[in-house]
Amino acid sequence: MKTKRIPYKREWWVVFFILGFFFINYPIIHIFNKDIMIFGYPVFYLYLILGWFSSITVIFIFTWLVGHRE
């Protein structure tokens, strides 16, 4: 039986850190800082909450993959 090898490299942590830093930087945040409401919430708050949730999800997936790789 052949097992699938999941590529896991330290460089991915650096890539996601740079992406996260980019998405919380001024020009990108300014795009979402509008007076538009979605489901009664400002777009800016939804952007921050979804970004926070996605970063936690990425960290969870990476740590889960590392645990199952060994």
C-alpha cells in the first residue's frame, strides 16, 4: 500500500506569516473600512473576524498535518 506524502515545509509558515501581515496592513484594511453593512455588521469587522478565523484554521491544519506525518 502506498501512502500519500503530505508536503510540510517551514517555508509555508513564512509565506502565511507574510500573507497575514499583508492582509492587516493599512492599504488592505482601508479597502474594507467602508460604511457598508452585511447582516447588520460593518464590513471591516467581518473582515477582521474572518481573517482571524482563517489564520486559526491554517494553524490548526498545519499542526494536525505535522502530528499525523510522524
